[in-house]
Amino acid sequence: MKPIFLILLSATFLSQVTLAQEPAYCDPKTFLSKEVDPHEKIWRDRAFRLGDVLLIGGALGYSRSKKVVEFVEDYSNADSSDKYCTWYLNQRNDHAADKFNYFPLPHPKNLTVETGPQEFGSILKDQFSKSKTSFLSCIEKHKFLLMGCDGQMHRGPSVFGMMLSFSGCSAANSAKIVNGLWGLNGVKPEVRLAIIEEGRKFGDQDPQARRRMQKAFGY
């Protein structure tokens, strides 16, 4: 009986280790290898193809909203009913606030490792998978997700990292990806990491949504 017990225990341990592994796309080098360059209609945009899904982060507030809509319509079937599966995360562009999913966030330069996750989490908690139009619903239905703030320097990269960590990436790898793409620009690295970790916690609390997101990403 003892050998059988040890075999079962070993199998359980290996299964738990496998489940705990990050998806392959979470490795920063692998993620960067997925980059595509559709067009230059969005300022400071970086776009990635994971499976059939197109993920974009860009400076929505400093881009013309009409051009952003044209971009979305060129690359997806998302429309005004889903606010073009686009999340605007700042508050100085009234056109973007009207056309897109509008969730203005505080500047992370003014936040701490305690207040950052609280502020971002309280505003965005339903946007990952629970709201009618969510990151997950757009990824599954329209194979498309676009998000950004004004200059894609502070708020936007932080939320892009939250989305990655929600999907199962470690906060450390998610932060490395977004910091490499758009920079910290004065945001304290520990504050951005804490904000991104909040996305990871939301995913831990909703493993079914996490698995669905990974599946949509081709993992």
C-alpha cells in the first residue's frame, strides 16, 4: 500500500505544480515574439496576437477617437454595443469617454503599495470577467481587447499588466512585460507591481474565468 500511496501523492504534487505553472505567453520574451503592427492609428500602441485574440495597449486620450474606432472596425466585429471593446482609463478626452468603456483611474505616481491596489481594484474589479462587457467577454466574443489612458505611460500599462496577471501570469512577469513596453515613467516599481498583483488576486478568485481567458489566448 505504501508504494501506491507514494505514487498517488507524487501524481497529486505534479498535478498541482502543473496547474501553478504560468502559460507560455507569460514569459516576457515569448510575449514580445507575439507582437504585430496593424497600423499607426493609435499613438504609442503596441499590439499582440495571442491565439486568435488581438491585444492592444495605446494612448487613447492622445489619439483621435474616430481613428481608434476605424482601427477597431478594421480588426474586429466589436461595435458600439460593446463600446468597441475598448477601455479608456483617463478623463481628459471627452470623445473617448463617450465612445469607449470609461473607467478613469487615479495617477499611480500618487499611490502607494497599499492604496494602489485598493484604488485600481475597486474601480476595475468587475471589468475582468463579471460585467456585461468585460475583458473576458470581448476576448471570447470578438477576439479583441484595447485599453489605454491618455499617454499610455502610467494607468494604461498598469491595467494591461493586471489583465495579464488575471489570466495566470505572475505579477513579476506581467510587470516586466509592461515596464519594458511602455516604461515606468515615474511610477514606483513596487507600486505598479502591487497594482498588477491585484489582477492576479481577481483571477485566483475566479479560476473558471482565468481558464477561459487562457483558452481564448490559445493556451
